[in-house]
Amino acid sequence: MRILKLTFLLLLIISCKENKQEPKPELKTESEESNSIAEEELMKAKMDSIYKLYKKGEVEKYDWDLAFQKAEDYQKVSESYSDKTKVPNGFLEFSKKFISDTNFQKTHIDFDNLIAVVGACEETYVLTEDNWVFDDWNFIEEIRIDKEWENTFSYSDNKFYFEYTLKEVGTLKMLGFEKINGQWNLTLYIENDC
């Protein structure tokens, strides 16, 4: 028992002594590199856990025509815009709360009428209330057209549609919102995550 106590005390002294030494500049770079690697591993673990949740909704076959038909209906509500300053203030305020508050987001998804699907290469996941993962992606901020992206929106008084297209790849994400009982609700979520 005494040897165990002495070993513990020796380890404590060594660790305290190491903490007092100033890190050398080259160690900082390695430390920053370690932090970067750790952050990447954390993001991968987070994505893996998201896909584990999605797995609950994994399907062998999915009627993609159903999803794309709903997206097409949303597209028809107006011409497409790429100037985010044209987003009405009421919807802008809603979107800020939607991406920042987990509970608000979940209560503003019409799960009864939601068509939500994630195509992840060889797998397809249908999202429901049981496997929905909070999405804090600022979809308004990404509206733009440039050399790589063509991210647009269409809207009317009771519908909002967003489409995010990487020009050399194709459409990666589509979001559709409907005003139901005077409040905006997500009713379309299509993501090509491959």
C-alpha cells in the first residue's frame, strides 16, 4: 500500500513539474496540429453518430419522384432569386430562430406532411420525428451565385423554397417551408450527402 502511495505522489510531482515548463514554439505547432486532428475526429464521430440515428429510417427503395415532385411544386411559387436581401424580414427572423433553437426547430417541422430524405451514396434515409437531428446550418447565409455555387430561393406568402447547387456536381440540398396556421414549418428536406 505504501508503494502505491509513493508511486502516486511521484506521478503527481512529475505532472506538476511538467505543467510549469513553458512550451517550446515547435510544440505549440504540434499542439495546434493535434487540436486540428482532434476536431476532425470529433466531426467524423459526430457525423457517424448522425448516420447511426438516420439508420433508423434507412430504406432499401425510396420513391424519389415523390420528393422531387414536391420540390417542383415549391419551385413554381415564383421566379428564383439569389439576392438574400430579398428574403422578407418575417421569414428571416423565423430562420434565425429555426437554426439556433433545437426545440423551436422541432416544433416548426410538420412531421405529418414532411418529405425528408438523405441520399448518402449507397444508402437512403427517410427522416422522421424519431431520427431528426438538429440542423444549425445557416441556409439563408449560403444564398448566392458564383463560379462554384448556384444557391437560390423562391417564395410566396405561404411557401419558401431553397435550392443549393454545386455547379459541377448538381443539387446538394433542397428545403421547403409552408405557412401553416400562420407559422412557418419545414415540410421538405432533401439532401444529397454523397
